Amino acid sequence: MAQLSVSVDSVQQTANSSGMSLLLPLLFLPLTMTLILILPLRCIFSTRSAKGKSKLPLSPPALPLIGHAHLIGSLPHVSLRDVARRHGGEDGLMLLRLGVVPTLVASSMRAAQQVLCTHDRSFASRPRAVVSDVLFYGPSEIAFQPYGERWRQAKRLATTHLFNINKVQSFRGIREEEAGLLVNIISRAAETCTVVDMSKLLNKCTNDIMCCAVAGQSISVNGRDMVFRKLIDQTFKILGGFNLDSFYPGMTNFAGGLLVLSARRKAKSVRDGWSEVLDKVIDEHAAELADAKKNRDSGDDCGENPEVDFIHVLLSLQEECALTRENIKAILFEMLGAGTNSPYLTLEFIMAELMLHQDVMAKLQAEVRKTIPKGQKVIHEDDLTSMIYLKAVIKETLRLHPPVPLLVPRMSHEDCEVDVYTIPAGTTLLVNVWAICRDPMYWVAPEKFMPERFIYNGEIGGVDFRGRDFQFLPFGSGRRMCPAMNYSLASIEIILANLINHFDWELPRGVDAIDMTERFQVFTCRREKLLLLPSLHGITHPSKG
Ligand code: HEM
């Protein structure tokens, strides 16, 4: 999602690896051309500050052409925190120029509150980019749509028919069943002392839950679930790749779009992959709706309520909401993509942190195993209510490893007075929630994995992540906040409780440490796959003596 930042990363990597020598041949022509396009823009930008009327936040020294892009490293949230410490204002605001794009970076709790609450409306748009425009038909989904009525409508559809509390509750059967299937797979591995690839299993489990919630149980026929996971990988690879137009938006129209042709082609090819499989799924759903209507009209309706999923809902609202087939596909493929990755990456980080902190693991095992009666195979969501430590472990992991560390980049769609500054319309906004979550100003021992920090008098409490405590915003805040927080937490909790209740976990033989090195590709994820050796709790396998 954080397309801009990823692209910056690519520029930096290229610049670092060969002192710009790789970058220059690649960019020389486009950059020269862009200069012609950007000069007017730069003039506007500098005149505003020169007049003294509209003061701008502090900026580090910039280079010609690339501005501050060279300051961003392979983990943009880490380098932006370091640059802000050296060059930003005490108010936590800093202004960068990435290529020609003015970019406001908010790195303190107060700055986050200013831009996400006080001025939420002004910063409620998203920067445009060729890849997301092509991938999402416009874009016409939620996350990349500019602020306006179409975005509002798409978000309302998802919130009302997929993510409201009652809907999330109604998916509990799906979650319990999928978590059970995961336990079965791991149990078989445990019986034969086989190492499991947790990254792959968690990815599959969260994807299966999302697929069933969106499209019903039938979606995984003919190996479609595998096709979806492959397409999700391709989508995030292309969204996270180097995209010239994110730095030089003028490129999109320059020379008939020649310079963004390759990005356009790649995005179209991934979109066609989605389109092919989603068209089939949508056609099946349309046929089911037509059958149901025929039965109703002919009086053959046997009174049974056919299962209604999100695709049925979108199809029935197609006329009322003026939704095209393309709009529907864009929304669906965003749900399947975002719905899989953030929960699975969070679960992977939780398991990695637990392996690193065996005292926390032991405490969590004790809580879960005390709550679930011995011999009860299936964990029900009602069992989770009293698992306070489990909720604290999830919160602490989201604090240290927010999957979207800079939020999804926003853009101001109007001039805006932030404190003493005037931020011009068209400025990209990055909120470094990762840095704020590790700031010693707001957190005791911020680098320590300490779930207890969220427990007060035996209850979960304190700072919360629902968008009102600006030192802890893993789901963002304001109009553009993640609509799927309750959905995600429900999936994460049930899967985690199952992993902890049924199994004891070890590192594979010959591995003596967990590597927590991160990688940034739209989401922050662990660089290495998480490989673990499970054993069934309470059963000592003969081969282990
Ligand atoms: C651990 C789980 C998740 C985390 C931490 C997370 C985090 C985020 C964040 C930080 C944003 C940007 C908010 C902002 O700009 O203020 C976001 C937006 C969004 N997320 Fe999530 N997310 C999660 C799960 C999901 C799931 C499961 C889905 C869908 C099935 C989803 C769909 C979206 C959408 C559609 C947006 C765009 C909202 C908008 O632009 O109005 N997210 N998410």
C-alpha cells in the first residue's frame, strides 16, 4: 500500500549500491525532461515560503533533481525517523521533497494528531500513481481512491456488509473451522517431527478465512485459493516496485506516457490475472442470485435462506450504487489482498517474538491452557473473552511491528494551516507510526517486548489502538482509518489461541536464533521465513525420547 515509500527505497538502494552510477543512466533522460516540467512547481513551492507568509516545516539540505530521495534507506520508516531526529522540528514535522513531490513527514504524537484529527479532512486524499490506477481500474476500490463520494461509497459498502460488528461475528464459524484445519495440518507435522513453514501456513489460513468471508465456501474449488495467493504476491510486488511517476508525476503524460509504459503493462498483466478468475466467481454468484429470484417468482422457494456473501451483496446493490463490474472486481481484489497480508504478517511477528521471549510464551500458554478445558479440541470464540494476556501480546506486537509503518500515504487536497505552517494542496503525507510507537517520550522501555504494559488491574487497558490515542496507531486514524480492525483482531486471536493451546514450539535443529531482520515491500515483514518445529502439547514423541 505504501507505494511511495517503497519506491523511495528503490532509489536509495540503487544510489547506495553504485554511487548513483546505476541510477543515472536509468533516470537521466526522464529527469532532464522532468526538470522542464517541475521548474514551475518548484517556483510555486519556494515563493510561498520566501514570502514569509506561509512558513514551511524544517527540511534537510536537498540534492538537485532527486531532492531528499537519497536519504531514504531500505527500511523507509527507520531512515525517516533518523532523518527527522537530525533535521526535523521539535514539533515532529519535517518537509521533504522526494523527486518533485513535496512530502510532509509526521513523527510525533502531537504531529500525528494535528494531521489525522485536527486536519483529517484536508489530508484525506491519496496520491495517484500509474500502477494503482491501472491495477484498480481507476482506482475504484477504497485504499487508493482520492477523497470524494466514490471513495465514501466504496468504504461504506465494505464497512456495512463485511466489517461491521455483527458481520464479523457472523464469520466466527469460518474462523473456527479454518483455525481447526490449520491445527490438523500442524498436528500431522508434529506427529512426524517435521519442521513447518509458519509463514506459508499462516498466509494460507488468513487467506482462506478472507476468501470465505467475501465469496462463500465455494471459492476455493479448482485450486482458486492458490491462484489468489499467487496474484496477491504479484500485486504487492508490483505495488512495492520502483515507480518513477511516484517521484515525478509529470512522467505520466510526458511523451505519450512512454516512460511509464512498462509499469502500465506489468500492472495490466496482473490485473488481467485477477480479472479472469474474479469474472468466473462473480458469474457464479450472479447465476445463484438469478436462480433464487426465479424460484421466488415461481413460488418454488422452499423457505430456506440461501447463504449470502459479500459478492451477492455487491451484485444486488449494483444498480442502486451504480457499480460497474470493474468497480466490483477492484473492491474484491483489494479485500482479498489486504485481508490476507496484514493479519498473517502480524501473526508471524507474534510467533517470532514469542520464540524470542520464552517467558512470555510460557505465560501465554498457561493462560490459554487454563482457560480451555482439557480434552476440548475446538476452541470457540467465547473462550477468548477472558484471555487478557493473549490480547496484550497482540497489542504489543502491533506496537513494535505495525504492518503499515508509515500508514498508507495520504495527500492534502486543499491548502491547510498546520500549527504555524501552511501546507500546500498536493503535499503527500507520511505518518511514521512505527517511530511514534517506539518513542521513549511516550513508552517506558520502548524497544522491549513487554505485553504487561497493556494490563491494568488484571484487565486489558491503557493506551488503545482504535485511532484516538495518537502514540499508538497501527490501524491509522480518522476518515482513512483501516475499516477491518475488528475483523483482523478476531482472526488473529482465534488462530493464535489454537497455536498456543495445541502445540509446544521449538526452533528447528541447528537453528539457535530467530532472525528479526525486516524487509519493506508495501508492508513490513520478516526477511526470513519463519520455520518452527511443533510438538503436540502433552504428548512426547517417541523419537524425542
Ligand atoms: C493487522 C491487520 C491490519 C492492520 C494493522 C491494518 C492497517 C491499516 C492501516 C495503517 C491503514 C491506513 C490507515 C490510514 O491511512 O490512516 C489501512 C487501511 C486500509 N485497510 Fe487495513 N489493516 C489491517 C487489516 C486489514 C484487512 C484484513 C483489510 C481488508 C480485508 C484491510 C483493508 C484496508 C483498507 C480497504 C484500507 C483503506 C482505507 C481507506 O483508505 O479509507 N486492512 N489498514
